[in-house]
Amino acid sequence: MAKNKQQKKKDRERRVAQKKLATAAKRREQKKTETEKESQKPASERAKLMKEAVPKPNRAPTTNKKSTFTQRRTGG
């Protein structure tokens, strides 16, 4: 009976490992197809998408910025 139990355990581990490998392969394949679809987009379209995703802050340039004490003392 003990051998039968060990055999069942090994079989179960083998099935679980195969299932895990199959899902990993499926996920990898799905990711590969997604990247292929993305790479088929024109470069300008991708650049536009990236620019829209990260908005620029509306800051006015500061020209009269006073240097700090340590910068003045060290000369840097």
C-alpha cells in the first residue's frame, strides 16, 4: 500500500508540474503575440501614446534663483 501511495504522489506531482509548464508556455505565447501586435503599430502612434501618458508639468522657468549658502561658500 505504501508503494501505491508513493506512486500516486509522484503521479500527482508530475501532473501538477506538466500543468504548470503548460500554463507558463501559454502565458509566454500570449505575451509574445501581444508584443508583436504592439510592434506593428507605427512609431509615431506609439510616441504619441507615450507623450499623452506622461503629462508635462506647467512650470515657468526660474531665472533669478538665489544660490544656497553652501554653494556660495564652496564656490560650486
